[in-house]
Amino acid sequence: MKLKRELGLFSSVAILAGIMIGSGIYFFSMLVLGLASNSLGLSLVAWVVGGILTLFSALTYAELGTLFPKTGGYYVYLKKAFGPRLAFLSGITNFFLSSSGSVALLALLFAQALGFMLSTPFDGVTTAIIAVVVILVLSLINYLGVRYGKVVQNIFFVAKLLPLFIVIFYGLFFGTQTDIFASNGAENVELGLLMSGLLFAVARTLFAYEGWTNLNNVVEEMKDAQRDLPKALTIAVLFVMSVYVLFVVGLYRILDLSTLTAAAEGALSAGFDVTAIFGAFGTIFADFADALSLIVFGAIVISIFGALNGSILSFPRVYYAMAQDETMPSMFGKIDKKFGTPWVAIVGQTIVSIVIVLLGYDNVNYLLTFVLFGGLIFNTLIFSSIFMFRKTMKETKRTYKVWGYPYVPAFAIAGMVILLVVTLINSFEPTIIGIFVLLIGNGVYDVFMDKKHLQVADITPALARKAVVVKTRKTTSKKTTTKKK
């Protein structure tokens, strides 16, 4: 059986933007301001630069997605460019660490925000139980068919935009603060420290923009991937960048400078902060003080729920693609006859995600590094593959070519390297654990992978041509020997 083509342009944009707009814009807005030396103007620069870097990354992915319109996304690109070993490592890392960890992290953040919304913050065990339940419910919805997951995503995509638009509209048209580009004393900061802080601020915005890679995982379920994939990636990233920047501008227009500075300093010490967002909604809904927690954290709950559903919908498609190559157990390639979904892959991800929830529910910051680590390494390799394919597949027809080549992919690579360095410096221990997982995966590949299933066509184009040349030479040599006899 084949996966059903159910996703049009709007649904594709909704899935991608819905995954991207999660909790990051709420948790990181004040942290970015603090890292930018409390300079409102520099913090806006950080959000714009992070958005541009994300857009360049997405444009690069668009060419790869139309060049190889196969379910599995990054796994397919790595396999074609660097061979099955790296592709296997990327898939395994995501299954046991990054992707399943992302589902677990979002589910835990959902449970935490739900507790604040109800004005009764949950303890760790209760948070974990709620996270497990929401994973099970959304996994069941997506098991029943992509059409149901698509409907949930579309509904929550629209719903999660309402609170963001409230802040944007009120801030732009009714905000009273005019110093939104103020330096706030940043001119007295040493240039090196200022640039270092701005770099860290850009890195944190990339955390908020995370999720843009996931549409390529479901490309075979798009009605017209060649036409819609580049459009959906471009529209979604530009839309999210616009919403983020305008949301931050709205905050700066609503709240006075002292409130913003205090929130930014609090975020630097705590890592996450929603004080300013709470204050902004408090200003807007001054007559609804009793319902303020419901309004603010309700918005965050809606955002996280949509991001979680999109992740559960897209991630299992990679494991399905791996099963087709026999780099995961063949059962992961099974499609439900009635619902047309990769049900074993969905169930497998559900189990691993629940295990991660139960093991890491008391350390959300730790899980964040696990989520980002694998993506940073393998995205850097994926972006570099675009240069390889331009040389080795010159004659292949492309319906889309990345704009600004070679500068756009190069900029995307630089951004991933910067974020990887930042992650290594700030979260050394979980990064080392991620490296350890890669080493174990490499050993598993050497011991258990059945090489007879890895065809020449699945290796890099350059290696494939070399293999053909060697085979031709051997055949010619045999014929010559036969004639001599």
C-alpha cells in the first residue's frame, strides 16, 4: 500500500507553521532581550537574523525535497549524499533521542502550561502523567489517518494565532511606548561582549524557529509536492518570522522599559520567562484580572498542542522510509490497510516518547539539548549535500532551485555550526551524551546491518558512478581473458 495524498498547500503551511509556533516565542522573547544587553533594537535584529537564517535553511530544503520527493525527508537526503551509514545514524538518533525527545518535551511543556492555566501548577508526577496521556491521544488521532491529524492541525493553527494577533494589534495601534529601538545602555558594553551576547541571542531565536524541517517528512502525502513544497516552506517561514517580530514589537509597545528590563534579567537567571507576556496580556485585559492566567497560559497551551500534533504526524514517516531500506525492522514499513498510515512507526515513536517523558520529566532543559543536538549535526551535513548534488546530478531536471546559490546554503551551514557551538558550550554534558548515542549507533550499524540490502543506487552518486566504472572494467577484463583463451 501507498501513503494517501491528502495535504494541499494550506494544510502543508498549517502543519509547518503549526509546529514552528509552539512555546518558544513565549519562553524566549525576554531571554533574547537579556542576551542582547537589554537593547530593544538589537533584540529585534536577533529575531530578524534568526528568521532569515531559518528561511535560507528552508529554501535549501525545498530544492532537496523536490529533487528527492520521498517520505523520510532528511534521511533520504543523507543517504543519497553520504551513504547509508550516516542516514542510519540520523534516523536512529532521531528515533531514540531528538524526534521522540521533541515529542516528550512538547508534551511536558503542554502539561506545565496547563497547570498554570488552571492556576494549580502540577507536581512532577502529575505533569508526566498528563504528558503521557496527551501523547497517547494525539498518536491515536494520527493513527486513524492523516486527514484527522490534518484537521486537528488546521484548527489549532488558527486558534494559536489569535492570542499572538491580539498582542500585535493592541501593541501596534494602542501601545504607548515609543522607545522600541532604544539601546538601553548597550552602548556602554564592550564590543566583544555585545557581539557575543547578540550571537547567543540569535541562537536562542533559532530554538523558537525550530520545526521547519518537518514538512519534507510527509512530502509523499502532499497532493502536488513539486509545486507546493517550495511555496509552503517559504510561506510558512516568512509568516512565522513576521508574527514573531511583530509580536515582540507589540510587547515593546505595550510594556514600559523598566518592566521589560526586569523581565529580561529574570529570564537570564532562570532560562525561561513569561513575565513580560503575562504583563502584556494583563494590560490588554485589565478588566479581566481573574481570568488572566486562563487567557495567557491558554494561549501557550494551544500553541504547544498544535506543535505537538504536527510533530507526531510527521516524525514517524522517517522511520517508515528507513524500514523501506531495511535500516529499521521491516514492521516499521507497515501501513494500516484501513487508515493508510504507518501505524507501527507511530506506535514505536509513542512508546519511546513515553519512556523519555518518564525518565526526564523533572529536567526540561536537559531534554531541550537532546532535541537540538542531532538536528544541528545532521542539518549541517544536509545543507552541504546541496553542493554535492549540483556537481554529481547536473543533468537531473529540477523543478525548483534554491535562490541565491551558493551563498544561501553557505549561510545556512554557518548558522547551524554557530548554534552547535553555542549548544556545546552551554550544555556540555547532554551534548556528550548525544555523541555517545551516535557512537553506539555506529557500532550497531557495523554489527547488525545486512550489507546485501544496500544497493549501489542508494549510495552517493559519485560512489555509484565509481562502482559502475569498476564493474565495467571487470566485465571488459573477463571478456579479454576469454578471447585470449
